[in-house]
Amino acid sequence: MTDPGVIAWDFSTLRSFNFTEKRYLQFRFEAFNLPNHPNWGNPGVVLGDNRLAAAGKPIPGGGRFDTITSTRTAMRQWQFRLKMVF
């Protein structure tokens, strides 16, 4: 069984505004998972999750084995920061 891959493009940029030689204001922008690509969770691996018929036999295809039901991480996140250095 192969797990789904993870695609995560992170981006960061900053700009400093100088007031004096030692004092400046820094603006920073960071984006995590910039293209907003879903990263799927791992598929189910338990065979015992199958549904059972009235006779007690498992129903083929009735369980969660090898089914992906979640995502790994949150979707796109943006973060802004403002820092004063003095």
C-alpha cells in the first residue's frame, strides 16, 4: 500500500523600513500551502471494519479498508507580522 504524497509550497517575503541606523520596522508576509492543495490522509488499514451480513459474513467492499476519509493538515494559511526593532 502506498500513502498519498504531500504537496506543500510555502512562501515568505519581508520588507524593512529604516528610521535610523539601528531602528527599523519590519513587515513580513508568510503563506503556508500557498496553492491550497489538499494533502490526503492515510487510507484505512483495518480489515475488521467491514460491515457484516445477517449471516455474520463480511460484505465485500462494505468497510473502510483502503479508503481515505480525511486530510493531513489544514488548508492554506496566511500570516502577517509587524515588528519594531530598536
